[in-house]
Amino acid sequence: MQAYQREFIQFALERGVLRFGEFTLKSGRVSPYFFNAGLFDSGLALAKLGRFYAQALMDSGLSYDVVFGPAYKGIPLAATTAVALAEHHQRDMPWCFNRKEAKDHGEGGTLVGAPLAGNVVIVDDVITAGTAIREVMQIIQAQGAQAAGVLIALDRQERGTGALSAIQEVERDFNMPVISIVSLQQVLEYLAESAELKQYLPAVERYREDYGI
Ligand code: OMP
């Protein structure tokens, strides 16, 4: 685990973004942990979050033309990533987002910001079963743009429809990488190292046996 990944997990724990308990996921799976990116809910937290996303994106070496935040939750994530790329990595990249409903006045349409064209990096929070990200791919394809990759905070490393992880299926189906700041593997390592949080390790390991890859 890299230093910034450990720092990120610590930051998510401090903000109550990463929590342990019993949570029913969108997929219907009942998980002993949950990552709620909506709780990076202050200016400083959002600024710090953007720096982690930007760092993971830079480390990946991915080449892309535009940063895209899918509505709703991806919008502030893409915005803060674009700010951090400009402020900390000298990369002033175009960015844009979509509305869920088209507007027929003013600027019109469903897309706001830079043109959604060329190679697009999608910024989102979490991938579990891959449903949300497949919907986003339709938006990119409808514009005639190409997805260069997906950037997320947490890869839960869960199975998709077959033996592969949901993320591996997305990578295979759309021929692009999924980059994450951390994956469940690093969360497990962090738990194993923490006297205070070690108590949650058995439940998370059991969950991984049931739904993980
Ligand atoms: P999939 O569509 O199954 O990949 O689930 C991803 C979505 O589930 C995310 O965009 C979140 O809305 C939500 N989610 C979380 O935010 N955090 C989690 O730890 C787990 C989920 C989830 O429901 O699977």
C-alpha cells in the first residue's frame, strides 16, 4: 500500500465516509462496510479528496482529453479532481458533467461544461456490481466519444455476473482501465494493522469470501 492510500483510508474513516456495520447495497448484497462519498461534506474535505483522485490519476499514466462527472454524485468529484489537476499537477484539463433531465431553454441539452469529446476519463465514487458505470458508458457512447478510463475512490473488488470482478468485466467490455484510489485489499490491510478496527476484519473477510473475487 502506498503512503497516500493509507492516508486516504484514514481520511475516509475520520470523515465517517468509510463505516462498518450492516448496510444493504444497491445490488441487494448486505455488506459489513460502506463508503459514503457524500460525507466529504466540507470545502476542505472536498479539496483534499480531489488531491487523492488527481494523484491516483497521475500515477496511472492514463492519457485523456476531458474529465467527466456523471450526475449527480460524480459532478463534485470531477470538479474537485479537475481543480487538483490544475493546482497540483500543472494540468489544466477541460471538464464537464451531465444533467439527469434535458433543459430546453438557456444553454439547453443535458451536458454542461467542456465538450464531451475525444478520450474521456469518468470520475465516480464506488463500483460494486458495475450497474451505475454501465449507464454512464451509454452517455459517452451516445456522444460519439471514447471512454479512456474510469477513476473511482474505492474498488470493492466484488464479483460481477461471472467469475470476474465487476471491474474486470467493465474493463473487458469497454476496453479501458478502471483506476481506484484504494481497493478492498488495502482496506483489509489497514484493518489488520489497526488495533482499534481489527474487530471488523472477520466480517469483512467473510463478505469477501461470499461476494469477492
Ligand atoms: P454498482 O452500480 O452496483 O456498481 O454500485 C455502485 C453505486 O453504489 C455507487 O455509485 C454508490 O451509489 C453505491 N454504493 C456506495 O456509494 N458505497 C458503497 O460502499 C457501496 C455502494 C453500493 O450500493 O454498492
